[in-house]
Amino acid sequence: MNLKKVLSLDTVWVDLKADTKQGIIEEMIDRLVAAGKIKDRDAALQAVLEREAKMSTGMQNGVAIPHGKTDAVKSLVGAVGLKKAGVDFDSMDGVPSTIFIMTVSPAKRSGPHMQFLAEVSRLIGQSSEREKLLACRTHNEIHALFTGK
């Protein structure tokens, strides 16, 4: 998967403000709506929250990957956000999440969704890459780290 096609400067953020799981999800959805990537905020938010209710997407090592499937998007939408202070995301290891990677994809297409998650997981699977990401101070730096630009 080519992350350059999914992530843009208006879908990566170093400055998430929310301090709860629900707040982070809503803020990321709202920012994707503002960027013109999601047309139906409520449907996208509901899809991500329903997925989160089944099982937390708080992974390990400070990473959370909230995601959902809905017809509120025509193609896969992805975003990356940082909250360096950390947020309790019911992670598998109990560590607060600082790196948030969101994807919303069409309900009937699983291929791009899985490819995006696999590519992102590969990139942040190593502690050195997570440290580089958390050291980013600008949206441009995050974008460059994921896309090589």
C-alpha cells in the first residue's frame, strides 16, 4: 500500500487535544471531516465506536489503531495523530496510548483496510520508529516519516 495516497498533511497531527478515548476518536473524526475526507461524521463516528466497543484497539507500546467500516467513505481514509501526554485507551499492555492511527474504510471492502493496517504496523513495529514519530514536532515531520517525502 502506498501511504502517500492515504496520508496527507491535513490527515496527520502532532497536537491532539482530547484526553479520553472517546474524545480522541471524535477529534480525529472531526479533523477528517474538516479535511474533506469524510462526508457523514455521525456514520463514521458510529462505525469506529461500534468497532471499539467489540474490543479495544489500544495495542501495545503506546499505539492505538481505532478503525471502522462504513459507507460514509468511498475509499479508505487514514490519519495519524499524536498525544504525547498519553491517553488511557484500554491497551493490551495497560500503557497509555500516545500514537493514534485511524482508518475508516468502505463497509464491503477489506483489502485496502488490511493493507493499510499491515503497512502502518510494519512502520511502527520497532521502538526506534515509534521514538522517531514521538519526536516529531510538526505535521510535515510526521508526514515525511510515513511517506518518505
